Amino acid sequence: MLVILGFAMIAVFMVLIMTKKLTPVLALIIVPTVFGLFAGAGLGIGDMVMDSMKSMTSTAALLMFAIIYFGLMIDVGLFDPLVKFILRKLGNDPAKVVLGTAILAAAVSLDGDGSTTFILTTAAMLPVYLRLKMSPVVLTCVAGLANGTMNILPWGGPTARAATALKIDVNDVFVPMIPSLVAGLVVVFAFSWLLGLQERNRLRATAPEIWGVPDTAEEFDGGTSAGASGTGASGTGRGRKGGNPGGAAPAGGSVAILERTETLVDEHDSAMADTALDPNRSTLRPKLFWFNLALTVAVMVVLVANVIPLPFVFMVGAAIALLVNFPKVKDQGAQLIAHAPSIVAVVSMVMAAAVLTGVLKGTGMVEAMSAWLVQIIPTSMGPFMAVITGVLSIPMTFFMSNDAFYFGVLPVLSETAAHYGVGAADMARASITGQPFHLQSPLVPAILLLVSLAKVDLGDHHKKVLWRTAVISLVMLGVGMLTGAIGIG
């Protein structure tokens, strides 16, 4: 019964948020509560949730003050010069912008911390996406793909957990998987380029006055002009939640993107009026640019060095930034209020996630689901236990923590595999191939930070990213089999 309830709860939760019947916060609270009561939790469900929530408080503090800090830095104009530089280098081509996002996210992911990666990637690239009227959902998708793939680095966490759980050297797990990592990154960059091409075509169709000039209005949307359909400069192309591609670019009437560079980079134009990138916004602090830059670099250095708890780093950073940039108490309060919607969205989601994790663990659903999966594997499939583990790691690490999977499930699977001649190292390597998919889980605080900073709906992010991460995970698993890193007994 616990197995059925566990899988049913997960399925209902995913359907509700992806079909937008409920917001993620409500789904994270209501669905586990109902299923937890069916599982017999009774009044004890409150203690389950509270125990789970205790581990979430530092994460909530980190996300809250990180949002305040980087929101403030965007407001005061710290990233405006970077936006102009990127626009000049990438030529305003959406395909190059998206590919550049993937490369940046992969490079920053070398530090092994997802939150840092998403903070830096979003801070650098979100203003570019908004200025070019690109969908932020593409940004979160590409950043998620790159960071999830790079998460198998030894210092990223999962590889070390797998090695520790099976008592083997971490290098024996990671080094043979380098070809799989390279293959995964190739797929990430391929997906990024294709997403960039889709954005290029969508923008040409939805904002022809900027991205292309058709020969006739009828060349768009089967005869409906962009202006008539309401998807011009301030419509779909500018929306923060993206949308479906508006169609292909006209065959012979579009002006080359590079020819529009001077229009989009001109700081005196009104393209970004009344937005976070308004060149005339009252919050700009050009005289404090070097101070803000030095403060941000200092925050990043301390962040990467990991010598002080991350929540406290951003608390102090946000306090200093507010005090220097906005000395008046009234202005400080206004800044906090300005970023309150983003803060409420992400912190409430983190707290709500404690309901799901608390019910899964407290009712015994996680243990029951794991044991059931081990039991249903036929004896004839024993020699393929490493491959099976790799496939199972995709959904299982999405719906449970890495600790639960690597310390609770993997040892059981590995013990079973040993009877069929499958080594522990093979099992460990296979188990980390699901990490690209795992990083998109609503139980991962970093992904909540990413979608909150980009102001993207989690359901929209999942629609675009989940199947792509599943493909990357399977490619990594397949390459591991081809190279012999993941063997068959």
C-alpha cells in the first residue's frame, strides 16, 4: 500500500504542477498531506513535516538574501555594462546567446555548487534575455542542463556519496566516466543551439519590427500580423514565461539579426522602459559601480572558498549593499518591498517542499518504494543490474534526496548485483548518470533559486527541461556501457 501511495502521490503532484492546476507551493502542501493521511500518518504528520522543515531553514535564508542581493545589484546597474558587452560579442543572435549561456553555466559549475552556478549565470544572462525579449524559460532550461551534467564531478557531491556508500575510491568512480561527461556536455550544447534557433525563429515571428521585416504581413502566422495578434515588442516575445514558438521566420523578408545590434544596444532607446533594465531607472547608482563590483567579487570569493556559511555571507552582503546604495531608511524599505514577491515565492516553496520530504520519509514511503523496486527485478536481469541502476537513478533521485538514494538504495542494489558478478564500481558509476535529471527536482534548493531569480514557473521549466535531461542521462549511461565503465556481469 505504501508503494502504491508513494508513486501515486508523485504522479499526482507532477500532473498538477505541469498542467498548472495548482501552483507548486499548493501542490507541495496539499498532495503530500492528503496521501500522508491515507498512509496512516494521523496527527503525527505535523511532527514529520516539522522535522523535515528544520533542515530547510538555512536554505530558505540563503535563497532569501541571495535574491535580495542580486536583485539589488541589477537595480543599481552593476550588470548593465556586462549586458552591453555580451550583446556586442554575441551579436544579438539568440542562438549564440543560448549557447553562451550553456558554456557559462558549465564553466561556473566547475566549483561544484549549484546555487553559485545559477546565481552567477542568471545575474549575467537574465538581463540579456530580457533585453533581447528572449524567454527566461530557455535560460533556466539550459543552465539546468549544464549544471546537472557537471554535477558528477567528484566534488559535486553525488560521486563522493556513491563512492562512500560502496566503500571504493572516488577516482575509481569518476575517471572512467569522463567520456560520459564529455558526451553529456556535447548533448547539452546541441540542445542549447537548437533552443537558440527556436528562439531566433520565435522572435522573428513575434517581434518583426525588431528582428525581421517581412515582405508582407501575411507571411506571419498564416496571414495575421504580429501587431494584430498582440505579440509584438510587448507581447509574447517579451513575456517572462516564454511561450510556444510563434513560427518560422519569413523566407526572404527578414533583416539580419546583426544589422539590429545598434538598435538594441542603444542605451537611450525605450525598449526596456519600465523594466529592471530601464536605462533611466531611479535606482541606478553609476558613481557606486566600482564599490558594488568589489563587494560582489568579495561575496563570490567567500562563497567559493566556503569558509563562512553561505546564508550569512549573503545576509552581510545584502546589508552592506543596501546601506551604501540606499542610505535612507525609506529607500531601504522600498527596495526590500520591491523584491518581496520573488522572496515569498521561493521561500514558501522551500518550506512547502518540507511537507513532501517529511511525508515521504516519515510514513516509510521512500523505504517501501526502494525495497519494492529491488524485489521486482527478475533474476534473469541480474547481470544487467548496473544498467538497471542507471535507469532507476533517473526517477529515484528526482523524488528523493541524494543521501536517501546513495546511502539507502544503492547499497541494497549493489549487494544484489554482486551475486551476478557486477562490481561495486560499475554500480557506483551507473548510479550517477541520473544526476542531470535529479538537479531539476523541486526538492533541490538550487533549482528553486534558479526559477525564482529568473521569475519562471517551475511547471514551465519542467516541461522544457525534463525530457532533455532524461536524454542526457541515457546518453551518459550508454557511453559508459560502450567504454566499459559500466559493465555487465
